[in-house]
Amino acid sequence: MSTVSRRIFALASLIEPESVAVWQWFMSTPLIGSGGMTACELFFAGHGDRVIAFLRHSLTEHFAENTVVPFPLSWNPMRPVRSRTAYLAY
């Protein structure tokens, strides 16, 4: 397995953790903007970089849609734990 194919499957698994679904996507789903070519066809045509760019763009959009909740201002990771129940809450 080449570095490019490893990178493709690693990025795709961030979107879909089920390896069978990733393999099916790789083999049979045409990518948007690829002229109807699948990730597999692009990869074997020497355009694995386009598949990687597609996946990175998809991940960027996915994480941009999710709301990140910051820690409360009172949270201090250096504060000593005073009770056993507080320790279990972490």
C-alpha cells in the first residue's frame, strides 16, 4: 500500500469509521467535481492528491458545522483535586 493510499484511507476513516463502508465508497462512489470518477479511478489515474484534497475539504466542512464547546472560565487543569468524587468526575 502506498503512502497516498494510506493517507486516503486514513482521512476517509475519520469521516466513516466502518472500514467496509470506506472501501465501498472508495470503489464505487463518484466524487463531486471529478467528472464522474470514483476515488479508486482517480487514484489509479495518478490523481490521488485530488482524492486527498476532496477528503480534507469534506473534513473541514464537517468540523466547521460542529459546535465546539469551550471549557468554562472557572476550569483550571492545575487545580489540585480535593475529593474522590471530584477525581471520578474527570
